[in-house]
Amino acid sequence: MKKVIRHLPTQGVVLRYTNFREADRMVTLLSPTLGKISVMARGCRKPNSRFLSATELFCYGDYVLYKKDDFHVMTQASVNDSFYDIRNDLEKLSYSSYILELTEEVASPGQEDNHLFYLLLQTLSYLCYSDLNPKDITHAFEIKLMDHLGYRPILDRCMICGTKNKSYYFDVRQGGLICGSCHNMGETGYNIQMGTIKTIEYILNMDFKRLNILKIPTSTSKELDRILEAYIIERMEKKLKTRQFIQEFDHIKGP
Ligand SMILES: [Zn+2]
């Protein structure tokens, strides 16, 4: 008889949680091997519960899950990194919340995805511990994520006529550059400077571990913001709530 393994050890990052009943919490974890997974943490909001810190947002930990019918119960948890400082900075918090929401949106239940897991983990590390601009980290994450999902933009020629040109627009529906003539024939596209094209290419080809040397000029960053937002809305077919929050935050903070 085949032995059924019910206790599953896994690493995880907390993407979201919902409190319910007196002290319970339903946690959505991203696991490198199990994908997006809902886990019940019983009694974790009781004083002195050993599960409380392991069920907070952003927490990266080692978990053991017990599979019961269609859902999982947390039976052991230890925190590797709570990324605590993210919570003390409203700007970092708003970008990190967006990163979590976008990750949850693209992650699949039950599907192994090591790459997505480590991309998320590295991004949260940069947001928590580096002096990089949270906006630049977020743009790099968005570009790497789109590439990972199979939406690597075409940046070396016009996607419609194939012309190699000096001036382009970025077409979010086509997923890459279109030239001036094709743009004039009623196609839609966003203005894009050569510097922004080079920055996207640089990030696409860069090892994410080398992100600490990234510096993006303000004008490029503004263009990236518009283009990546539109590109992600086009691919996800919706606008994420936390993206809206970042814009409101930017507005309050000023230029
Ligand atoms: Zn063209």
C-alpha cells in the first residue's frame, strides 16, 4: 500500500491573512514547492502563541503543514526573517504590499515555482534592508516577473513591421516596441525614450542579486511607472488595489 504523506515541510512567505473566530487566522503562503496555499493557523492570535509572528505579512519561515481533506493546518512554524522594518516605513510598506498582491495574483495553487519564490524573497530583502529607492526595486521586480511569466517585451525592433528604428512607442497590447509609422496608423502606444528601453533591457539581462548597483534616473522612472502599470493591467486584466495606494502615497509625498 502506498504511504500517504500528510505532514508537509515547506518554506513559505506570508502573502495575506484573514482573521476569524476568536484567535484563528487563515494564511495564504507562497511556497517554492507547493505554490500558493491556504493554511489554517489555529489559535495563533492568543497571547504567547508560537505561531503569531510566523503568520504576519511578509514573514519568511519554515512551516510544517498537515493536510486534512481539502485544506492545510499549520502544525509547526519558525521565522527565518520577519522583514520587520518594512512595517516601520510607510513608503516601503506600500510598495511591499503591492509586491505581495501582485505575487498572489500570478501564483498558482499547487504548482512548484522556485523562481517566483526566490524573486519575491530577494525583493522583500532589498525593500527591507537596502538603501535603493523602493520604486526602483518595484520596477525591477515587475520587469523580472513579466519575463518569468512569459511576457518578456520585444525591445529590438518594431513588433508590427520589424523596422529597426531610433524612435519608438511602447505598445502594451503587443507587448513591445512599435515604430513611429505604425504608431501613426492608429495603433496605441506610450512614449518611450531610448534610456528607458535600455533600462528595461538591462534589468531583463541582469542577475537580480546585482540589483544593489541599480540607479534609475527620475525621468526614466516616471516613464517606467506609466508603461509598466499599463502593461501589467493589460496582462492581468485588472488593476490591483495596492497599486492605487502607491499612487495616492506618491501624490501626498510630492515630487
Ligand atoms: Zn513599424
